[in-house]
Amino acid sequence: MCVNQVCLPGYSEKGVTPISTSMVAYILCGLFGALVGVGLFELVRRNMAAAKRAEMEEQAKHVVQNAQREAENVLKEAKFEAKDLVFQAKSELEKEQKAKLVELSAVEKRLIQREESLDRKLATLEKRESETQRREQESTRREEGLAAKESACAKAEREHREALERVAGMTAEEAKKHLIVEMESQARLDAAGMVKRTIEEARENAEREAREIITRSIQRVVRDYVSESTISVVPIPNDAMKGRIIGREGRNIRAIEAATGIDLIIDETPEAVIISGFDPLRREIAKVSLERLMHDGRIHPTRIEEIVGKVKDDIDKLMYEEAEKIIFELGLSDFHPELIKVLGRLKYRTSYGQNNLYHAREASYICGIMASELGLDARLARRGALLHDIGKAVSHEEEGPHAMLGAEIAKKYGESPKIVNAIAAHHEQVEPICPESVLVAAAEALSAARPGARREALESYVKRLEKLESLAMGQKGVQKAYAIQAGREIRVIVRQEDITDAESFQLSRELAKKIEQELTYPGQIKVTVIRESRYVEYAK
């Protein structure tokens, strides 16, 4: 083994390469150098840390010094501000003290003034009290004097009354009763005169306004629609058609009469056949059926029954369409279909020769115009007037007044309570519940009573005039009575010595009420009472 080679312990000679001495020396020098470097680095680091610590201590000293200086400055500023606040507080306190002193002095002055015022009032009250006591004493003396004078006056009045009773020949109670009777009589006359003047003024104004409204209403819708009451005339192309209508042994004419319920009159009237019957609907069915049969040319019993059945259906449809047309003209809507059917049946119903459907239309127009003039519900008024006579469509089938029947029909088909009341009240069988009900009754009377609207039988007309004159002649003090203007006015002449002007006024009112109660008439009747004073003297 060589001296320069070194074997590491624990390794065999065969398994390890031997290291030289120079290499070991080199490794040891390297380790020593590293140790020296680490020591130098640690020394430098410590020197740098010491320098940094010294620098930080120096900075801390500067910060502390700056903080001390700032604290001293803040303290000085705080002392100055505290002094200012103390000074301001002192000045405000002084001001408040001065204000309170001023206020206290003012309160003191007011208290002094009040005290002086109370002293003056107390003195015044004492003075018034003494004055009141003096007046009470004086009043007591006066009362005593008045009592003595009153007793003297009562004694003088009693003596005076006794003297008057001896002179007049009646007691004071009798004179009082007589005076009361005279005063009552005079008061009645004065009241009658005042009532007369008031009623005349109100009547003049009301009549003028009502006349204008009614005139405008009637002028806008008036039309004549009086129809024949019992017969209809059907023109035929030639007289040979009469034989065909009669048929073999009269079987055709009997079939027509049986199917329509009317009388067919075929006489010597040229080119005309007369249909007679009181029911306008049946007459219309017979007339249209006859016209269709003549146009068709086939006239025999089977064909007659067929045509009459078709005509009935067509006329039912025509009545419905006519009612719808009138409802549309009046600007109304929301009618039950069955109610429209009932309304359409009025097309072939008449009253005193006046067509009921067209009368209802005219009354509806008049009622709507009057309602508009008076500021009421025009649609409600028109609807009530249009339906007011629907009871006449079934009055020949059911018992009861047509107004109540119509009200039941309207209620059944959903009309409002006001419409039902307007129908029921238009002949005063129930009380009206709204102004429109009164207007419906007025419009119905206007449409029925205007000249030319209705025909009246001569016998009933004459009886009405006689009854009107007899009612007037039955009144006290009446000398003569005349029914004029076709029974629309009664003029009553009274005896001047039996009745006064005030009593004449009362007579006109009583007679008007009696006519309303006992007579049935269209429209209204004017009652005129005439009293004439004549004074005659002769010059000799």
C-alpha cells in the first residue's frame, strides 16, 4: 500500500478506489473556506443589523420628538379653543340674563297695570252696586204706585164695561162671540180672495207652460188614425168573381166564414165584397185571405183553410215586425220577445175607433217630449207610455181592468217597478210612485182626447152633455148652464143676488170636482162661472 493513498474506513481494499492525499487536502481547504465565508457573512449581517437598529432608533427618536411637538401644539390649540368657548358661554349667559331681566321688568309693569285696573274695576263695581240698590228701591216704589194705578184702571174698566153693556143691551161675552163670528166671516172672504188670486196666478203660469209643452208635443207627433169599426171592403176584379167566392151551393163562402169567424156580405154593390165583424184582426185575416184566393184563382174549401192558416202566420209575423219597428222608432230596446208579441197584437185593436198601437206610439212620443222639457227620464217615460195599453191585447180573454192586466204582463216579462206602476196608474187605479207615471197618464189622455183622435157614439155624447148641464144646474145659486165646445166646456151663469164673487170661485172648484167624480169623458172639461152685476137707475 502506498503512503499517498488513503483508504476510507469500513470499505475493503478491493471494493473502493483509493483517494490521494492532495485530494483530501483540497477538500479540507474547501471546507475551511466555506466555514470562513459563513463566519464573514454572519459578521457582516450582524453589523448591518446593528446599523439598521441604530437607524431605526434614530427614526423613532425623531418620531417621538415630532409627536411631542404635535401634542404640545394640539394642547396649545385646545387651550385657546377652551378659552374661546368659555368666553362665548359667558357672553351668551350675560345676554340671557339681560333678556330675562327685561322680561321680568315687563311682567312687573303688566302686573302693576293689572293691579291698578282691578282697583278701578272694584271701585266701579262698588259704585254700580250702590246705584243698583238705589234703583231697586225706586223700582219698588214705582211698582207700588203702578199696582195702585192698575187697580184704579181695572175698576174704571169694569165700570166702563158695565156702562157699555147697559147701552148695547148685550154682555161682553155675547159681544165677543158676535165679533168673532164677523171676523171669521171676513177672514173666510179674505182667504177665499187670496186663495183665488194665488190659484189664478199659479194657474196662469202653469197653464201657459203646460200649454206650450203640450202644444209642442202634439204638433210634433199628431196624426189621424181612426179606422172603421165593423166593416172592411175588398175590391174584386169583376162581378163574376162573386159567384166563385160563393161557390157551389154556398160552400166557399161558408168555408171562409167558418175559417175566419166573420160575416161575408155579397150584395149588388159593384166590384166589391163587404167583410163584417167587430174584431179588426179577424177582418184583416179575412180580407188578406180573400185577396190571396182571388189572386191564386183556386177557391175551394181545402184551399181556403190552407190560405187562412198561412195568412194567420203572416199576420202574426207582421204584428211582431210592426211592434219592433215602433220600438226602434222610439229609440227603446231590451224588450222580452213575448212582450213584443203582445204589443204587436194592439195593431188590430181599436178604442172608440182609435188604433191602440198607434195611439201607444203617439202617447210615447208626447210623454217623452214632456219628460225632456221637465228634466225627467225621457226613456222611462216613452217606455211606460208605449206599454200602457198592452192589457187591451188580452182584455177580451181575461177578467179585470186592462190597466191591471197590462201591469201583470209587464211584471211577468221583467219590466221595472216604475214601468209596472206607470201602466197600472194611467187610469188612477193605483197611486203613482214617480213623476213619469203621472206623465204617462197625461200623455195617454192627450193622445186620446185631441180632436179627431176618437169617434164617440151620438147617444153617449148627448147623454154626457145632458149630465154635464144637470150637474151644473144642481148647484146652489145657478141660473143657467150651457155645455159648449162639444162638451169640453161648461158655462154656468149664477144669480148675482144669491152668490158673491168669492162664492162663485168656490162654486167653480166644487163643480169641477163633482164632474171628475161622476162623469167619464176624454180629455178635460173647462168650468166657467159667470156672475154679472147690473145697476139700473132712471133719470126723471
